[in-house]
Amino acid sequence: MILKKEDIGLYIIHNPRCAGRFVNQLLTDNGFSTIINDKKIVKYKIYELGNLKYNTKYQYLHWHYDLIKTDLPKIVIIRDPIERFISTEVRYGHMEFDFPYDTEDNWFRPQKDFIGDDVHIWNFKDGFKENFCEWVSEIINHKIILPNNLKYKDDKDFGWTKKGNYSDNMIEKAKVYYQQDYDFFSNL
């Protein structure tokens, strides 16, 4: 997602289930606007966004790093891979599948695919209070303030409710599949 305010811009690489809606609302409450039809951010064509078309089956707001082409500062939030996987149960719980399991929303893509050499990385476990605002402020050289009553869309706003937990077998499959993220994160 590109967010802009006057001549200040930021690209949030929305790693699914890693606070993207919160970050978008935080910046919106600080006067930023979400821009979704900037031709400079993509490499491919055929995906329709307004009058533009891009060639990718992935939802625009969850593009992984290889689809992004911009000079704006980029940030991504990472999360413990198994915690992130378990959080997907609001849409996919009780399903049994094998990895890789590809969806248009990239919910199961390894997090390492959302990271490039020029991406600033925040860890979900570090929270989203003043320390997060200071981190973003430093990246964009503009003060970000945490509102007292920040309201953002949560899972219920999308009609997502707990469907039940994944089976132990699915959690074990996820642990094996996401070992690549654990290995990648250990080198950050």
C-alpha cells in the first residue's frame, strides 16, 4: 500500500496477518491517504485497479516484494510464523491442505517473500505503541502520533469469525513449511 501526505510517501508491504489494517489507519489518522493506482509501483500488467491493469493474480494490498517497484521508503511487519498461521483460522480454520498453499491474498506465502534489501523491518512482538510511531517517523522524517482512540477494521468488520482451530497435523505441516522464515529471520 502506498500512503502519501503532500510530498511524503511510504510503501507498506502488507504481509498478511501482520497489522496492516492498523498501520494503514494509523497513517490515515495522521493525514496520509492511501494511493492504489500509482503506475510506478508495479512491473506487470493485467490486474484491474480502476482504469489500470496489472498481470498478477495477487490482491494489490498483499503484494509480495517481487511485485513492488517504487523509490518510496518501504516497511514490512514480520510476525512469528506459527502465530501468523494460526491467525488465519478466521478464514481458513478446519481446512486440511499441503504447503505451499497459494491464495490470491497471499495469506500463506512465507514472510521472507515480503522482504528485500531496501525494506525496513518491524517485529510484531515489539508492539504498536509510541516505539512503533517513532520508528516510522524516523524512516519518513515526519512525526507520527498515536491517537488515543485509534479505530481500525478488525476481523469482525469483514464477517470473519473463529471457524475453529487448525488440527495438530496442520500446525505440524506449518512448522515444517515456515522453518524457512525462522531461518531467514535468524539472519536479520
